[in-house]
Amino acid sequence: MTHAHTHTPGHTHSHDSHGEAEILDLDAQVLAEHLAALTGWLPVQAPPRRIVDLGCGTGTGTFALLDRFPEAHITAVDTSAAHLQRLREKACARGAEGRVRTVQADLDAAGWPDLGSPDLVWASASMHHMADPGRALKAVHDLLAPGGLFAVVELSGFPRFLPETVPEDRPGLEERCHEASDRFHAEQVPHRGADWGPKLTGAGFTVEDERTITVNIGTTGTTGGSRGEAVGAYALGSLRRLRHSVAGTLAPEDLAALDRLLDTEGPGSLLRRDDLAVRTERTAWAARRTG
């Protein structure tokens, strides 16, 4: 279920892989309960033994699926060698290296590597990065074992972190940043936020269920401060990446206000705020290969 745009957790094209990897890991930490709810919702007919995680990033979905299906073996696929190395290190730390195989591959290439005949394919925030999603969906259909399940998770967009009244001198700043970013990504990632149901049906799948999870995680009332720190770090990393895509189109006053929020040493740093939250939506489709 990964998010982390300007590109996302689970994506298939790597940019600034270290900074992105940090956000992917924070995404996994902050949204762990929501991800567990999605893996628990999957309408599997029997516990899958062979799983493929397409566009696995640093392993957010991989490890959630390992937790959900303790007998399964997972093939984790991504184009980023750095992300896959990080995933392997996590697997070793968990003592799960025997259950995880990593494959570095560009899924936009003509031929996919041998991924076996899985019972479950998971693609979280990765299908929208495909140059030809229709071709990729048909490839997954042919890959799956008969009766196998394909789970696609899509983002509604970037998470929101700030109240609309923030900052006080430029209220509505975050929304203006998102509007500028949406214009940028409409050209760069046109399938982000797509309704995958009809596309799955068109590729020969039977869509069995669809679910939208609403995320609204605040920092107040948490014990120990660990969630607040994670939300703050997640907001900082995400808004830094957002700045990269919108810097050329924001009004100078907005860019200056954003920079004050991102200045971790300054008095206006968002890390000094106690009103941050993570607000977003994720929609998942469960589709079966019936033929």
C-alpha cells in the first residue's frame, strides 16, 4: 500500500532512492494498522503459498504479507537495486531471508522475468507507474495460477498533513501545493488515482471485491511520542519531495512559507507543530483469474 510520492512506495521507477526509501519505510510504520486491515481483507480461497509483490519498494507489502501468510514464500520485484538491498537486509533482520526472493526488473520491458506461477500477486501503488498498464494487467493474468488472486492498491493522491489554516500567514498552502503537483503528475503519471476495476475486468479478471480505507492518523494522545515522531518525519520527507515537483510553479510567497515549514532548525518548522496528521485514502481491488 505504499505511498511516497513524488514517487511512491512500491513504485517501479526509482528516483533519489535513499530519500525515497526513507519515506517508504515511514509509510510502512505509520500506516501499519491500515495495511494489516487490507491484507486481512483479501478474499483468498486458501492461504497462498507463492506470492509476487510487484513494485515492492523497500518491502512494505512484502512483510505485511509474510505476517498475514506465515507459510508463504514471496518474490519481491522492483527496478531499484537499492530498494531490493534494503528489503533483503530487513528480511535477514527478521530471520525471513529463506522466505523472500528478490528480482530486479523493469516491468515496462518487453519480457518479464520468470516469476513462477503465484497464488497471489500484490501491486500496491505500482500499477500507475506502468507505461502500458493494460499490457501489465494481462501479463499478471497469465502469470497467476488458475483461481489465483490479484490485489491492486491505489492511492487517492498525496497525503495531507497540515490543517487548512496553516501556516498562519499563507493559509491553504498545502492544498495549493497539491494542486500544482496534481497538474505535474497528470502528465508524468496519468494513471495515478485510476479506477482499476474496469481495467481488471478488461484484462480477463473477475473483480470479487473493492474496498476503500480512509486514513486519518493524528499525533495527539499517543503514548511515548513515537507515532508523533514518525508522523513528523513522514510529513517532512513527503513535503520535501512535494516541494521538488512544485518549486517552479508556486507563488514566491508560498514557496517561502513552505521553506519555513521545511527548515528543521527554524521556529516555523513543522516538526515543532503538534497538529500534524496523516490524511489520505487507499482503494484496493481483489480480482481473480477464473480461467
